[in-house]
Amino acid sequence: MKQDFLTGEELGAFELDKLLDRAQELKAGRRDGVGGEKLAGRSIALVFEKPSTRTRISFEVAVAELGGTPIVLRGDELQLSRGESISDTARVLSRYVDAIVIRSGSHEAVSELAASAEVPVVNALTPLHHPCQALADLLTLRERFGDLQGLRLAYVGDGNNVARSLAIAGELAQMEVVVAAPAGYQLEEGHGAKLTDDPRAAVSGADAIYTDVWVSMGDEAEAERRRADLTPFQVDADLLAAAKDSAVVLHCLPAHPGEEITEEVLYGSQSAVWDQAENRLHTQKALLATLLSD
Ligand code: CP
Ligand code: NVA
């Protein structure tokens, strides 16, 4: 049975832990070529219907370093853009490649692709979920704190795809995830996260503060209203001071300094965002190796 990775819920706690172990091994052995044969003879389609810097480059490098062939496709290069159905696209791609990684403006489209594909499908971001990001976030926290269990992570800002994926992955890792967002931007109940509209209460006792853009891809028409509504949720030095002294700051990037995070915090000594960005590579290698293991 092929295994997809669409929301992160596909992984059990044990599998998630193993995947993070594997990511750490791949990271430590990267320059010695560890994992270099894992995808030998395999090809992976990387379909990007939306812009991407980190996800696209880290997946392309990940596949290449594992000895596979990455095939990067923009949505407008496929007959999909001229009306070929998602299910036919899935059937055909399955005859050529060993896995499909896709970033799309529609979560339903990615689910439909996965339902018709005979090979694993990986969600590289939809408006609802960004599970690959959450894997890198957990690896970054593991590197900083060791055990994830019991860590308190405060997500402050828009209760979006990144927040949802963190809540899901955090629950698997037995972390305490608190999402602070204003009314109208809050995550729905049911992912194991605590929800509040008070950023200070959220960050109190937190080991990590996380934020993301206020205007996600697809939200551009609401940009002005979003910036106004989310201003009280900016992560600044004052808010950071209300967390533990040992707290780290996370952001999936791209950042908009002066909006969701101040320049001082983004580039400050507690920021772990560059390690977090690097860890996309190592966790995605581990994910592909896991999904494609015989
Ligand atoms: N964090 C993240 O997914 O970045 P990109 O949009 O650049 O891929
Ligand atoms: N929430 C953002 C994440 C970008 C990596 C978006 O969906 O655009």
C-alpha cells in the first residue's frame, strides 16, 4: 500500500520520531554522502502551482542528494492547466515517477490527486496544510531542546495552514501547542492545540514562539484588512520577553519584518529560523526515504 503525506496525520507518533531520527542521521552524514543511494533509479515529480523558494529548492536538492532524479514542473506546464483532469494526470504521472510532491492552491485537488495516484503524494503546501514545514520545525526544536515531549510552543498570528500543521505534528510529539489569533483568524478546534486570543497568555512559559505571514498565498485581496486585524499579534521584543529566557523564535519564512515579526526579533540571538529553513532539506530527505522504502 502506498503511503501519502497530505496532513501529517498519516504518521503515528512512533513513525514521526523515527523520521526525525533519520533526518538527524542524514544531516550529520550529509557531507559524507549518507543516504546517497536511497532513491537510486527513482524519479520524483515536484509540481509547483504556486511560488516557492525553500520547499522547491530543498526538495530538488533532497532528491538529487539521495541519488534520484527530481522533475520540477510548474502548474502551467502541464495539460492540467488546459483542462486535463486531476485524476488522469495522477494516473499518467504514476506510470513515470515514484512519487509526486505538489504545492497547490486547492487542498481538495491534492487529495483528489492522491486518491487517483498509484505512487505516494506529498503535500508541499495547500491553503489548509503545510506538513513538510512542521517536520522541519520539530527537528529544529529537537536540536535545541532534545526531547519534544512537554515543550510549549506558542503560535501567534494567523491561524493558517502552518498553524494547523504545527498543531497536528505537535500533538503527535506530545507537545503543548497554543495558538493565539484574533477572532476570525483562529484555527478550528480539534487538532489538540489550545486556542486563545491573548498573545501574552500564549507565550507565558513558552519554549518557542512561532509566527507566519499575515497574508498567505491566496489571501492577497484581503491584505489590508488582515494587516489591520493582526497588528496586535506582532512578535516583538516585548512579547518575546514574556516567554522563557531560553525560548527560541521560529518562522517558516518568507518573513515580512515590521509586520508579523520585528527585524530585531527575526535577526536576534533567539531566532532559529535559518536552521529551521535548512532543516526542510533533511526532514524531506527522511520523508522521501520513509515513503519510498521497500
Ligand atoms: N516555508 C516555505 O514553505 O517557504 P517557500 O514558500 O519558499 O517554499
Ligand atoms: N502561510 C503561508 C506559508 C508560506 C510558506 C502561505 O500559505 O502562503
